[in-house]
Amino acid sequence: MEFNVLKFGGTSMKDHQSWKQVLTIIEDYEFPVVIVSATAHTTRMLVEAAELAAAKDMQSALVISREIRERHLSIVEDFLNENETEKKALILDSCRKKVDEKIGKLEKLLGYIQKNGQLLPQMKDAVASMGEQISSYLFAQCGLAAGLMTQHIEARKIIKTDKEYGKANPNIYEINQRCGSLETVLENGFIPVIGGYYGEASDHTITTLGFEGSDYTASLIGGALNAATIEIWTDVSGVYTSDPRQIDKARPIPELSYFDATEMAYFGAKILHPSTLKPAQERNIPVLVKNIFEPGHEGTRIVRESDHQQPALALSFKKDIATLTVSAYETVMGYSFLTEVFRVLNHFRLPVDAVSTTEASVTIALEDSGKLDQLSKEFLETGSVSLERNKGLISVIGCDLKKAPELTEKVFQCLDKDTPDLISFSKEKRILNLVLPEEDLTDTAQNIHNRLFD
Ligand code: ADP
Ligand code: MG
């Protein structure tokens, strides 16, 4: 049996028309395993409701939960009105029951959070996963209405993780074992539909896999089933040279290596979860990124090896970056100074985006999180500290080293307005990172894109 794991994101799950579109895509596969996200905006609304509850504004939290309830029920109703079936009454009834059960659970959780007066990570995950819990069930029911043999499979039965709420690590061994049951479902002629993004820890509490976690669910299951392809279906035709919603003339990249695609995901191309490619890479399974609105477009194919002729492959950028410079108080041995700086970063569990260093001074670019003031204080033990906020990071990915002079010349011509706060280049990773004031970020990114990809 040749399996294809198909993942449909929030934009594909937006309304009853896109659900229909998704179902027509699924129909073309012999043994598809379907992973769905929450409907568009739902996860964000859920988290907002949880935060309101923690701030004791239960009324506003409940307004959100009601809105989520209504929106989901109307998607199902609209779907059933347009896709007549004799099972309509039955399907509608089971969908209403499920929505009421889940919304009831959500409101109970919001009540706990309010009582607690704070949003513990465990509670946040339980709430945030509700979008996928609901969408996957309803979508599987609509599949039945459209004549497909869809069967809802609870993600908690398959995606087993540790207890790092908010960014849980999968237990690959257990996932591999549990995916065996999916093969049975497929052999019996059914199409499994599974909610992405969440799973459960060994004590049965709900965990989530982090931002864009549905992609990761898809690749974990694809890896476990040794699928023929893992397909990420979205609202654009593949991985582009840069974010097509923000950069004019960004264009799809037909083929990418796992390596370069992973770097893109890490450096802000929000199209993929950074860990997505790992399970695929381990089994050499091609990952396709395709557009539900243009299914005939080849999209992007991510494979083990891929070569290209351009000076670079893509450009990504992100806001909300800060730079932190630590300078040793007196001349110290470089290694002990650097060891100390990275020990502190490790203690705070803060990932670093780019670093530039001399023997007694280091500048670090990292996401501007709530921990930076505390971090700066800690660094004062080691040296003088300066923290600058409102920076942006541009990453030129997949740099071709043979064309380095041409590449750097083009990039630096776009920087005449400012001196970048930090420049770092990694030969190994083929990445050129630039940190610059946030207000110039989009313009500079556009200019560099024009120069490199036009
Ligand atoms: P989904 O809901 O399907 O998961 P996402 O919103 O997570 O979709 O990802 C798709 C979006 O990612 C696109 O609409 C696009 O704006 C954005 N994006 C950012 N960088 C890139 C890129 N390099 N290539 C393609 N899309 C990108
Ligand atoms: Mg996504």
C-alpha cells in the first residue's frame, strides 16, 4: 500500500467552500491520511479567550467561545445545504452534539483558568487544541456527507509526547507503534482524518507541538507510515523565494533540499513548522507544498538533494528582534567570556538567531521575548551590556558560495541607508543574516529580493 499524508492548514479550513475543495483533492488519492488544522483564526481566538479568563474577564471569554460555536455550526449547516445527502439529519445531529460537548469542555476550562487567575501552560494547551479537536470531527462528518469514507481518528491516540507544554517533543517510538492502527483503517477502505497540532503526554494531559504544529503532525505520521509523500496543502503554490503576501514578485521555488527548507522555516518563512522536515528526511520522503486553489500547479517539492543556479535561494525576514551586546569588563580569555555568555543563554533557554563576536565582546540577535531585561541583568556579571529593541532580521538562504562576491555586492548595495547592526555569514549553513532597524525591514527586504531574484 502506498500512503499519502495530506495536511490542510487553517486557510484551507476557512469555510464550507474550502472544505468542499479540500474533499475534492482528497478524492484523487487511493490511500490518503488527512491532517487538518483548526479553522482560520480559531486558535488565536481560543488563546485570547484563555487570557481573558485568566484576567478574570469571563464574560468576554465566553463571547469568544460562543462565536467559535456558531461559526463551526454554520460551516457544517452551509456544507450540508450545498451537499444534499439522506444522512443529513443524522450528521447534523452528531455535529451539534460534538460541538456542544467540546464547547462545554472549553467553558469549563475557562472557568478553571479564571479561578486560578493565571494561565498555566498545561491549561493553555488544553484550550488551544480545541480548534483542531472540533474541526477534525466536523470535517470527517462533512466528508461522509460528500460520499467519502472519512473516519475521524482522535489525535491523542497517536501523537504521544513529553510534557513540554506549548512545544512538546514527540515520542517517535510510540507514534510509530500507534500508526499501525491507521493502516488497518485504510485497509478497510476508510480515510483517517486527524486533528493536527496536538497530542497527549503519558499522563493523558493534552500537549501542543508549537506554532504551525499541524505540519509537524503530518510529517510525524508520514514518517511512521513510511508514506510515499507528505503533502502540505495551503493557500499559495509552494515555498516562494519570499513571503508572497509581503514581497512583490516573490515566486515559487520548484525544488528545495530538506536542508534549505529547514533553514527557511527557522528563519521566519512561516509556511512550515521548523521540525517538519526531520521525520521526512530520515526516511527520504518527499514533502510537497501545494495550493488547494490551484491543485494543478506543481508547487514545491522538498527532497534530499537539490541544486540551483541562483546566487541564493530565498529570503526571509522577521520583526521583533533585539540585539544584546555584552562587552567584557576587562581583558579576559575569549573562551571563558564566551562560555559564560552562552551559559546564561542556555539557562534562560533562549534560542539565538545570529551572533557576531570578538574575543571580548559579543552581539547576539534574538527574538524580543519578555525575558530580555532579566537576561541583560544576568549578563552584567560578565560585562557591560547594551540592549537594543525594534530590530528586524533578514536572512538570505541557500547562498551559493561560488557566487559569494556577486551575492554580497548585491545585498550591500541595498543597505546604503543604514549600517546593519549585525552581519553574520555561515558557510556551513549557507546563510547570510543581517540585523537592521525594524522600520527599514520590509523595504530593505523588498530591495534585496528585487536585486537577487529579478
Ligand atoms: P496554513 O494555514 O495552510 O498553514 P500558513 O498561513 O501557515 O498556511 O502558511 C501559508 C502562508 O505563509 C502564505 O499565505 C504566505 O503568506 C506565508 N509565507 C511566508 N513565507 C513564505 C514563503 N517563503 N513561501 C510561501 N509562503 C510564505
Ligand atoms: Mg501553516
